[in-house]
Amino acid sequence: MVHIAQSHISAVLEGTLGFGFCSLFMLSGELTSHMTMHILAMNLLAPLLAYTLYRIHWRYLPHLTFLSAAAALQIALLWVWHVPAILAAAASSSSLSVVMHISLLLSALFFWISIIYSAARSPWGSIGALLVSGKLFCLLGVLLLFAPRPLYRLTGHEPTASMASQLADQQMAGLLMLIVCPLTYVLGSILVARHWLISTERSPDWRFDG
């Protein structure tokens, strides 16, 4: 009975999420599509690649763990690339757009590799880097969501597109960031804390004085 209930709940959740994503892509404009690509690259592909490299014990990884530098680089690139003039230039140049997407993916990969390897030595440093990064990512989402006017003039926006449609596109992009970023970085923090607690409990020096 419990298994049937769990299967039913899982089916409902999958259907709801599927409908939500379909609705998002149907309603998305250029800025929303742009932000979706960044989120998939930085918040899904990069951590999966980092974890895969960690699991296969890639020998170069321990030399790439500079947590503070990795966090600062990722945040700086995200904000610099989303300066309105720079993003507009990238949108009008295919080569610059490729540079933007690759640099954001590599910086995110560097960040997640550093998170994974630093978690074993200093879980609180990894948790702090995740929470600070998530907060600054969300700050960009807040700016996009609550700005009273469109901040970007992208080539994909039709010349006749109304101010309202451009603003709606921008707000959708900001809302997407505010939904996904806390899930990614808070979940990462929870997993690091869980790993630390399990490692502490398994340590031969651990004891509970309760």
C-alpha cells in the first residue's frame, strides 16, 4: 500500500514538473532561454561533471582546488557577463556568445570541483562558499525580477516588441534563477553537511556523550 502511494505521489510530481517546464519553454523569451542555458550548464552539467571526475579519481583534480578563488571567479564572471552592454554584445556576436557560455561552464566546473575536494578537509568552508554563491546568484535573479523596466536590449527581441513583453521575459528569467539557485546551492550545502556528519560518526574517535 505504501509502495502504491509513493508511486502515485512520484507520478504526480513528475507530471507537475513536466507541465511546469513545458509551460516555461512555451512562454520563454530570449532572456529566459539564455538564463535557462546558463542554469543547465552551471547548476546541472558542471556539478555532474565534477562529481564524475571525482568518482573516477582524475589525478589532476587535487591541484585544482582553490575554493575562494573558484567561488570569486564564478561570481565575477556571472555578473560581468550580465552587465547589459556586455550581454547585448554577446547576443549579437556568435563567437563572443560561445566564449561567454564556455567561460561560465568552466568557472562553474572549477567551483564544483573545489567544493567536492574541499568538503573532505573543511566542510564549513565548502558550505560557506555554496551559501554565499547562492545568495549572489539569487541577487541577480531579484534584480531581473523586480526591475521596473527592461534592462537588456537583445537582438532576439523584435523591434516592435512591447516594453511589457520584454519586461515579462526578464521577470521570467529572474524567477527561474530564484527557483533553481537556492535548490542547487542549499542542496549542495545539505549534502556536504550530511557527508561530514556520516564521516564524523564513522570516525574511531567519535563518541556521543548524551
